[in-house]
Amino acid sequence: MAWFKRQSGELDTSGEKKVRTEGLWVKCENCRQIIWKKDLEDNLNVCPKCDKHFRIDARSRLALLLDDNEYEVFDANLVSTDPLKFVDLKAYSSRLRQAQADTGLKDAVINARGKLSGRPVIVSAMEYAFIGGSMGAVVGEVITRAIENATETKTPIIIISASGGARMMEGVVSLMQLAKISAALARLDEVKVPYISVLTDPTTGGVTASFAMLGDLNIAEPGALIGFAGPRVIEQTIRQKLPQGFQRSEFLLEHGMLDAVVPRKQLKTYISRALEFMAAA
């Protein structure tokens, strides 16, 4: 064998050390600049050149909002029963097992109790890496339980959306979740408990058509794709060219679909002030 690997690098038989550089750099999809990965992570995965907000996982979302990254996870063991025994290029059950192995989650959402700037909150954070953050029966049930818990304990709830929409592998069972979650939010509204919806890239399909747009305050990260059908589908349907930036968060804010677009660095402070205002009201 001509060489062997060590954790700190690579060493050939002549004793010359070679530094491995793969994975240390990231290319921004927006400005095309090459970024040192650690610099990107230190900047909360926001491009320091053009301010593009890279996608982050659900655990990073919780760490971003909850004090000292301390929280209690609940309803974490629910799993799909694959009600339709669905198969496309591969069995849905196989896709589930792979997603669970890749993310360490049972499904595409995490429920957590913690504190935000000292105030108790409940957060449901969706995980896009789990089958595109799609909403099946488990995601719908977990989010509904979080809302019901918020209703019973009078605790403000924050739902962070990152989803391609309803999970087609569960058919109408998935579509039922839109109504179930919306009904739970109506009961939450009756007892006047604040609900803040945070829309990230992407928030589409049945998630946008239900709970993502039902917040007392609907806020989004910069540049997030938000909509029901995708822009290409809409263009093909209406046979018209869509406006520049259509379905991006800034466009939706300009047209009254959002209350605010908030950079990731300011998100915790913004939500904290919003909750303080709602509590006073």
C-alpha cells in the first residue's frame, strides 16, 4: 500500500505529509464565491459575501433560538406505519429507514420545550433532510401535539417550517394533517396563546397551505422560497413569465403575505421582542 491515512492528514511512504482539503471549502450558490467552511459556520451558515442564508438542520434551529441550547424533546418516538405500502422507485418503508439513519430522527420534525430569552416556549422545528421535510401522519400528529400542549399550558409556540409539502407516499392521510393542525391552531387562538410561524427555505405545498401561514406573526428568513405550487408549475399553467423574485420572502413581504423578513442573526432577538409585546397585549 503506497500510503495510509491519519486523522490529521495523509502520509506517503517517503514520510511526506499531505494535507487533506476536501470538505473545508463551500461554494455559495448565489454569489459563486468560495467560502472557508469554518467562517460560514461561525456566521450561522450565512454567506459573508452576499448574505445568502444556507439551509440548516432542525437541531441547529433549536440551538439558534433556545437559551444555552438547552431543551427537552417530547413526542420523539412516533413512526409512520406506511399506511399505503407505497412503492415508487423504492419502497417507502426503505426511504423511511434511510432517512432515520441519516438524520437520527424518527420523522421530519422535532418538538422541544425550552426558554427563549428567559421566556418558556414550545418549538416545533422541521427537518428538511428527512424526505424533504414532507408532512405525513407523524409530522402532522407531532405538530398537533405541540399545539395542544401549548394550549393546555398557555405557553407560546414557534413552528419553524422547512418542507416540500404534503408527503405523497401517504396520500390522503397526509392531506388530512392540513385540517388537523389548522383545527388545533384555532383552539390555540381561542385561549389567546401566541403562535409565531417562521418560514425558511423552502416552505411549500401543504405546509404553506395550512399552518405556516396561520401565525399571529408570520416571519421568514431572507431569500426563502415560499409558495404552494412551484414557479415552473405556475408558469406552465398560466403560460406567463413570473415576476423577478416571485415566491421569495422579500416578494411576499412586499405583497402583504408576510409580516417581516428577519436575518438569521437577528431572529432570536426579534422573536423575543414580539413575544414580549404579545404578552403585554
